[in-house]
Amino acid sequence: MDDRAGGYTEYGFTAEFYDHVVPYRERQDVAFFVELAREAGGPVLEVGCGTGRVLIPTARAGFEIVGLDLSPSMLAVCRESLAQEPAEVQARVELVEGDMRDFDLGR
């Protein structure tokens, strides 16, 4: 894996704790991003979707969303959280493992 990612993919053990760290747990930006999706009318691409902190609420709000992230560990946490959501929310989400610096979703 490309080391220009600053070790992001090597620190998989942090993924399970990410949503519990104060700067991320207490951020008030989710509503802002959901509103942007509403204004755009979807679909949405979230680059660096991580654990789904923004992605899942966006899907709950009724928008199709593709989440792109380099870390398999972060995406695994996202998949676990997404599995707890109703089928209609899950159906709105596509998760892609890839590097935000160079990706092609084919659309």
C-alpha cells in the first residue's frame, strides 16, 4: 500500500474507537452534510467515509450515497453499523475501498 497515506491503513485497531473519540463524537456537522445532500437532490459521494458517521444519517434521510475510504478497518466498522439499519437504508449505500487521490467509480 502507498505510504503517502500516512499510515492510515496500518492503524486498523483505531477504527473501532473512532466514533467514541470526543472530537468526532461531539461534532455537529452531520446535519449540515445531510442538508447539502437535500439541496443537491442526491446521489452523494462521501470521500473518506470512515465509519459512516455522516454516510449513515445521509442514507437514513433518503439519499443514495457512495462511501469511499482507503481503510478496510474503517469500512468494516461502517458495514457493522450499516447492518443494524433497516433494509431500505442499507439499499441506498454502496461502500468502496479506494484511495481518494486516485479512483474511478465508473460513473
